[in-house]
Amino acid sequence: MRDILAAVTPGGGKSLLPVIAAARLVAAGLVERVCWVVPRDSLRLQAEEAFADPAWRAALPHALAVRAADNAPDPSRGLAGYITTYQAVAAAPDLHLAEFRRHRTLLVVDEVHHLPALAEVDPAAAAQVVAGAEDVASAWSRALLPLFECAAVRLLLSGTLERADGRGILWLPYRKGRKARTREVELDAPGWAIVGYSRKQALAERAVLPVTFGALDGEASWRDETGLELGPHRLAALYPDETTRPALFTALRTGFAEALLREAFVAIRDLRARRRAARGLAPAASARGLGKLLVVAPDQAAARRYLEILRSWIPAAQAGKVAQIATADMPGAHATLAGFRLRAEPSILVTVAMAYEGLDAPEVAVVAALTHIRSRPWLEQMVARATRVDPQGGRYEDQRAVVFHPDDPLFAEFRRRMETEQGTLAKRPKPARSQSALPLWLLDQLEPRPGIEPLSSNALAMRYDTLRPGPDLALHRPEIEEPQTELLEPPSVIERRLRARLGEMVGVQAVEDGAGRAGLKHGHAGRGLYHRYNAALKRVTGNKSRARMTMAELEAAIGWLERNRLAEHLHLLDDDPRYAWTAKQQGEWKPPIGRDPRRRKAPAVRIS
């Protein structure tokens, strides 16, 4: 069993699982190195801290250390492994693949839901790809796929098993969903070890905090692209309609936003005052564990405006230290994030998307959710910034996460799904609107029509509700099943294993040839030698991808790869414009003696 999926509720402590897995697997001699891939550079420091934590070093026990690496050679530098990012792997895939071939490696993929399934390995994924386009996330999947196939053990981590665009997640097993046009993660898939830790379980064990939502209703008025003034329209409604998103867009940029910010500011101010009094601290004293406020803005311009508003409520001598901003366009944003996590001040941080996912800051007690995004995975991660238990914040019973948000029907639908659904579905997208090449899910996340002009908004009433625990993950429980007299592998499991074996064999040849065994000087360029070899194998097998091969065809392809070198068949790609440029490169090397493909006829080989 080489595949482990940790479906752990956000804030449930999944960052400790790589440490536990590495300590056990290295001690058992099953792996030699660890490669931990994270979605953003700001999370690399947190991953290093997990391995360096003295409490966990003593509890496990272990003496492993990993380093945050760039794309320089020898990323581990004599340590037990390294931490890198999706972007770094995509920039130098062959470097990382070579490391996996040199050492038996535990591959840890953090927040794996960022990686969409690829049509090459998932037949159902082909229907979810927008024709003629590959987004950045798909490029990440394509770069990471060889590492998946060559890893000795794979540990996949995620706080949500859904993607905002409804597509499947790379490598995860799926089965047909109960609703039409859906698939769901097969949590009891043979060959997989599933670690499920739901919010319900985490609450029962006091691993996360209960959440109270402060829903603020309001009214908004705006001018549309024709110059017509509309409104005031209420934010709250039973169902979304044509005014929902324009009203939300307006509210986040006018008076309503200031009113919601004020509610969040007063909540964190009062919490910090109570905790200071309980500790006997002076009114202006700063200390760890008093509680912090995270403000999530809809865009960078709004974030800067929110910061000005917040600082106007703080004494001028303290404002710059207490309230700070971290956005992707600002120098020093990562340092600001680190300071927010590790120091008593700043106690208020304004951001757009940098801190919504993976930020390990247990002192965050209040979140001001001033964002227009309404996808479940995104909002779950944002809410989880406040649900971590603060060891310096006093008794568990005295801690609670508070999230202030606009009281619109789209947010209400997110809350309903969070309380009633597991969140493991992948959905086939609806047909894109005829007037736009963008997929429908992306259009829904974007701001309203560019012609809209926000005029005014105001807050009406606040209501508070506590989020219910939600459902447990329906995991496979072999201990309560009757023993099976005969162990049989279903065809889908065999096919999955054969596809993985085929991909690993391609990766082996790519690494060997890219390192100079076949003299290929262009091994580290273009789409990568691994992907050219995959394309050549597809030509050899009658233009059939691994995802479409039958079991017999997969076995035949494996047998063919055991007897042949793909380097001798790159000429089959000469008529493919995506690889045509490599013909000039091929003139710079000479193939091994007796293996000159240019002297042989080059028909597509049919394997049967």
C-alpha cells in the first residue's frame, strides 16, 4: 500500500502527519528521503517548523530535519529531505524527478485539491477540461505527475476534497456519485489508506474550536452599465437572484464594509481586554495569546482602504504596529505574515488571499470575511484560520472562533453544505456561456459586470448562529466487515496499478536518458523529456493514452517498455508541431551503436 490520503478538517493538525509518516517510514527503511510540496512559498517555513518542533521530536521520537529548498542541485543537502512548492516543481520538473530516482522518497503533497485531474490518467477528467486551454493548476498537475508515479510512498493532505471548479483531484480514486453528472471520492478504495478526521470528530476531541457566525444584513445601491441607478436591494434573501452579486460587490466597497469591519474590530478589542484583565496586564500591554483579527478583503485596493479605516480607530502611536497588511504585490509580505504568526504584534492583519489557506496562526480568534468568493473549499479554509486552539489563549471552554460575514444567500448556502454534506464531489461543468470562453464556475467567482458603479450601502441587523458539527466522513471500516474468503482485486484497481507502473517505467527512462545515458542534450527543455517520452509511447501504442487502455493493452505496453527504449522512437513525434522543434536538437547527438532510429522504418507500432 503506497497511497495515503489524509482528509483532515482544516485546523485539525494535518501538518503533523508528514512528520509522523517520515519518522516511521525512515526508521523502517521503507523510504530514504522526504519531499514535501506546498502550494505557496509562505508555507515552507511552517513545514520546516513542524520537523523542528522539540515537543514532537521528543514524542515520536525522531531526529529528522528537512530544508526549504529552491531549484538548485542537491535540494536535501545531506538532510532527511526538502520542502518545495508547486511552482518550483513546474519550473524544474526534471531536477525533482532525478532526486526521486536517486532515493526512495516519501512524497507529501499538501493541499492536494489544488491539483486538477488530468485526462492522461483519469478518463473522466477529459470531459472537465476546457477545450484549447490549460490553466496554471493543470500545469502543476502535469509537472507533479512523474513524482507521483516514481514515489516510494505518497501522502496526500487536504482539508477539503472538493475543488472550486468542480473538477476531480489528481490521483484520487473516484466512483459515480449519487447525483447526476457527479463523481465522489472513493473513500474505501482498495489499495488506499484513508485517514479521515471530520470537523465533528475534531470538535468532540477538542482539537478545533466551535464557530459562531455573525451574519450582517444590509442594503446596497449601484449604477449599472447603462447609467441606471438600482436599489436599495437587500443582501439577505431566501435564494440568489440577479441582484445578489451586484449588491455584494457594492457592499464590500462602501459603507456596509466599514460597519462589518467595526463589528469585527470591537469583538477582538473586547476579547483582548478580557484576557488582559484575566492575566492582570496593563490596558495597552501586548502579549501572546490575547487573540488576533484576520481581515480578508475582495481585492488589493479594498484591502488598503480597510487598513486605513482600522488604523483610524487605533491611537496613532500604535496604529502602524498593531494593524498591518500583506498582499501579493507588496514587498515584505511574507515577513509580515511570519510576524503575524510568531509575534504578539501585529494583532490585526489585512490580506486578500495570501493567508486564507494553510496559515498556522492559533491566535486568530476573529475573521472579517469581506470577500466575494463563495466556493465551499475557499470559505472552509478561510473559516479554519480561526478554529485552531490557542495553547496560550486560556481554557478551551473560553475560546471560540467568530466569523463576521455579509448575510447573503450564497454564504448561507455554503453554511448549509458545510453542515450537511461531506464535500467530496467532483461535478461535470455546465456548458460555458456562448458569449465567453471562460468556464461558468470562473465567471461566477468574478466580480459583476465591469460597468457597475457602487453608490452606497448600509448595515441593517446582525444575527449570530453557531455552526453545527457537520457529518462524519463515510470511511471504509474493515474491522466491522465479514472476512472475505478469497481476495480478489477488481479490474479498476488492477488498471490503476498498471497505469502507475507504466508511468514509473517512463519516468525511469526519462531520468536515465536525461542524465546523459542516451546523450540527449535537450532533456531539460520544453515540456520535459518525461512528457515527450509519454507522447512517443502513445504513438507506439496506436495513439491510445494510458487512461483509455484496456487491462491487456496496459500489460502489453509494460512488456514492450521492458524490451525497448523510448529514445529510439522520438522520431515518431516529428510530425507533431508541439515537438517539431526537437528535430533540430536531435541532430546534436548520435544514438548508441546499433540503435539508430533514422536508419529504420518508423511506422506506428501496434501492441496486441
